[in-house]
Amino acid sequence: MGLMKTTVEISDSLLQEARDVAAREGLTLRTLIERGLHRVIDEVTRGSPFKLRHASFSGSGRQTEFQDAAWEQVRDAIYRGRGG
């Protein structure tokens, strides 16, 4: 594998954040930058798969009145009084 030296201009704050992450993870700045570049190149060339964000909420399920209700009953209750 050949190595090439290059100069890249990035903001001071981004560089400091990258240095902090590298130090925290026990990596060199070079390794962190290479990992980031590999990740971006993979996403661009393969297209990143869709990831559904975690959107669950705390609770114990449906309210008592809707425990055994069909979706149509729940939907009707949601839209009740909105006119139509």
C-alpha cells in the first residue's frame, strides 16, 4: 500500500474535536480520518441502507377502551369531531 502526504484545510474546531475523539478512542488522527473517509466512500458507492430510527415510547400499550379494538375503531376515535 502506497502512502501519500497531503494537506487538507479544515476548521480548527473540527480538528480539535477529531483529535479529542482519536485520543479518547486510542487512535491516531490519521486512523480516524481514514476510517471516516472509508465510511463516506462506502456510503456513496454502495448507497447506505435505510435505517428506521428508534421511535418507541414508554407505556403499556393501548388504552383500556381500545385494548381489543380493530384499527378502524381506533382511527374513527382519532378523527371523531374533526369534521369531514
